[in-house]
Amino acid sequence: MKLSADLIEFQTRLGHAFSQPELLLRAVTHSSMSSPVRQDNQRLEFLGDRVLGLVMAQAILEADASASEGLLAPRFNALVRKETCADVAREIALGDVMKLGRSEMMSGGRRKQALLGDAMEAVIAAVYLDGGFEAAQAVILRLWGKRIHTVDADARDAKTALQEWAQARRMPPPKYVELSRTGPDHAPIFTIEAQLQSGESAKATAGSKRQAEQAAAEALLAKMT
């Protein structure tokens, strides 16, 4: 099969020319566009997550030969989490070539963090299946390269950091309370409040519960430190 002009251009941004172009097409196809003759990217996403994890684990070990597991684990998590995958996807304009159903298109699916992160993992899997591990590794290291060497030595997500802050002061873990959920089912908006036993709290709103909890934790931690 032949790729469309936008996908041919995307290959250049990605840094891999597909010998099996159907893999790339599948990787950028969201479930809202799947059909009996067009597979979506969900299975590729599953595989890509594992390929990314292996490459990152090796990369951070080689980047710091003296780091303990206690330091390596949060660095690893920071590099493979969905937010980072989505950031990389934005840098190569992956959203521009994603194949989305009308409902996702209308709700801004090309900009959604979850969809971008999933598609980035699917593209990694497509490269792996098309060119093997070395090809996938080369793409990942090029796209993630600066992040591998600048990831914080103590890279923790905001919820983990807030929980550790509370535990250090002999407080129970923070609570996360869903204050509201608005919008249609295909594009919900959550407002979450992070609460400490001492009474301090902070709110945040995002397109997923996880993102809203992280943002609320970050806001509360900033308030307390």
C-alpha cells in the first residue's frame, strides 16, 4: 500500500521509513475509526509500552552507572509515563496524522494527552515490528535523548511527591475528592481537590481523573513548600 503525503512527511519527522506502511497506518488509527477492514492501534499500544520500557531501562542504566534502584525507578517512571509520551508526540506533530472518528475530532482529540500518548506508544511498536529492536531503539533514543540526560535525579510525579511530603510530617496520605464531572461522555472534564489532614487543599481541572489528581497534587505541593 501507499502512504498519504502527510504520513510520508511524518516518517521524516519520526526518523524511520516503513517497509510495511500498513503498520504506520494502523499505529495512527484510533479505535473511533476502526472497522472490519481497518485495525486500530490498541494492540500496538500495548506492545509499544513494553518496547519503550526496555529501551528506557537500558538507557538510564548506561547514563548513570552509579545510581541506585531508588533513583533509577522514579527516573524511569518520568520517562515512560503517558505525559512524556504525549509531549514527544507533540514535538513530531503526531496529532496531525492521527485517524480519528468524528466525535473525537469534534472534541479536540488531536490535542488530547491520552490519545497522543497512546498513539506514540503504538508508533514505537510499529517501528519495532517493521525494523526490529535496533530500529525502535534508535527512534526512541533520538526522540527522548535530551530527556534521558536531563531527567531530574529525583523525578517523581506530583502525587508521589505530595504523599512523601505528608509522610515525612507524620500525616496520612492525601485524599483526592472528585468535586465535579462535566461534559459529554466522550470528553469528560473532572475537577479534583487534593486534601491534607491538616486542612490545606488545592483544586485542579483536567480531561481525565489522573491528570486532574496530578495537577491538584502539584498545586497543593507548591502551596506547602
